[in-house]
Amino acid sequence: MTRKLTTIGFDADDTLWHNERFFQITQERFAGLLADYADPEHLSERLLAAERRNLGHYGFGIKGFMLSMIETALEVTSDRVPGAVIHEIITAGQDMLRHPIDLLPHAREVIEALAPDYTLVLITKGDLLDQERKLAQSGLGEMFDAVEIVSEKVMQTYHAAFTRHGEGPTHAMMVGNSMKSDVLPAIEAGSWGVHVPHGLEWELEKAAPPQGAARFAELMDLGELPGLVEAIS
């Protein structure tokens, strides 16, 4: 008899390793560079608007964030931003691209515990080279049966991934920190959606939890996942 659950998808950033905190640190650095031109709150609003505008052009990831910072700097200075500031913004982005991977608590032990009995798929969005770098540095790569680096996470993303790498979405689970990207579209595809909040959340990833969804679960700690998986299977 086929088990109810055979495939488990994992988000990467802020689910298996820290990510958002580096964006917030860089945004504070950015605010310091533009302190003579805009107060931090106004600058943050302008940067968020630029990021939202640019998602369709640059996608998700550090490089798009860097370009949005440069665009915002030009806007708030009426194109008079000093070249030295642009240089510092680029340096800040390059520093982000070099930051070491810091695994979240229980990430390794949970992947190791589930890998022998389930098909594990890493499903992450963002810049291809950066996501490949982080996965390689994490030391977790060899435990995944497949890796999907996608431009966006929508219902069709999960339907296709879980069909390619498993027995379809109804026998799959997606685990992640983003309600908008990891949970809601996975449930829409027919999978279980498991929310593991990180604590730091990008404004553009916020969404309300599903109401009355039978295949929704929220865990306060990734270490609780094996117990949930066992209960479902």
C-alpha cells in the first residue's frame, strides 16, 4: 500500500540556514550611507517599493536587492548620489554574496533523519549561482534527491516538482518559513504545507495562514518535523 507521504520538499533560506538577517544588516548599512538624504523609515519604504517593482525584472536574491538599493539611492538624491556611495552599495552586496552559511538549529539532524525513508527535494528561489554556493557550503546537498532552484513559487511549481520527483503533490509535503511562498501554493497543489516561522520575515513574503485547511501545520521548531511526518505517514 502506498504511504500517504513519500516526498518532502524543503525551502532553503531561513528554513535550513539564516538569510534574512544579512539583508537586514545590509539595509541598516544602506541607511547609514544615505543618512544625509533620507531618514531610515522613508528610505526603507522607498527601497521596498523598488524591490516590489523590480521583482519581475531581476527576480529574487541579492543581486536584485543590490540593484534596487542603487535605484533607490538615485531616487532619494535626485540622481546626485556620490560615486563612493554606489561603490559602498556594491561592496555591501558582494559581502552578502560571500557570507558563510550558518545552519539553523536541527536542520542537519532533521534532514539526516528523514533522508533514508523519504524522497527529499530542495525547492528554493533566488539567484542560481548564489543558491548553489549556499547549498554546497551547507554540507546538506548530498542528502537531497533533487534540487529545484526556481524563479517563483506558485501552485504549478509544486505540482511539477512533486510529479517529477515523487508520486505527485498529494503524496508530498512542503516545509518552509514563508506562508506566501512555501505553504499556501503547496496546499493549493494538493500537498501538505508546513510553516516553520523564522522570526525575521521580508515584507513581500507575508501572508495570512490558510483557514480550515486540513493539510496545514505550523511548527515552532524544525526539530518537531520528524514527529509530524511519522504521524502523517
